[in-house]
Amino acid sequence: MDDKELTVRRWVTKAEHDLLTARTMLGTETPPADVVCFHCQQCAEKTLKAFPVLRDQDFPKTHDLKELLVLCERHDAGFATLRDNAAGLTDYAVQPRYADDWRDIPVDEASKALALARHAMEFVLPRLRLFSEGGSPG
């Protein structure tokens, strides 16, 4: 396995861990919706960052999913279909983490965030040639 493949696999594995965390937390008796939303954003972000790595393209240190989509769209115009996902998840990167930006996030909003994150991952994974041959990440 070369360094690029290893890096892509690591991004995907971390994204899967965020998705697992979000799904698990959403299934608790009193779901911490803010934590669920944060991990959903992180899942989408890490999944999107795997694609430019595969294309030997640097990306900025950013949590802005719309900015990452622009980079991905340079190689695959189909990424434009994730714009609504990006708009729906980007704010969860920072807002839920700080007390001064606090707002109560309803559980149904966290459920929607989970669906958006899942959709982003399901869209990107087939575009990573590493996994299109029936393999699974790391």
C-alpha cells in the first residue's frame, strides 16, 4: 500500500468512526444532539478530504464543506449534488463546540444531520478507486 492509499484509508476510517459515534449517540435514551451534529459534520468533512488526497491535490485546513466541495468538483462535477449536504452540515463544525454559540439542537435535526452525513459518505466512497474493487477501508 502506498502512502497516498494509506492516507485516503485513514481519512475514510476516521470518517467512519465519526459516523459510528453519531449513530451510537443518537440511539441513546437522551441523545446529545449537539455532539451528534458535530460528528456528522466531521464525517462529511473527512470523507470529502479523502477525495483530493486521491487526486494529489492539497486542500486548506478548513471545516467549510462548501469550500471542500469546490475542490472536489474540479475533478468530478457530480460533487455539486452535495451542496445541500454541505450547507446543512458546515455550521456544526464549530457552533456546537462552544458555550457562547450555544443553542439547543432538537433530536430530529440531529437525525437529519446523520442522514446528510451518511449520504455524503455513500456518494464519495464509490469515487475512491481504492474501495471500488470490493475492498473496504483500513
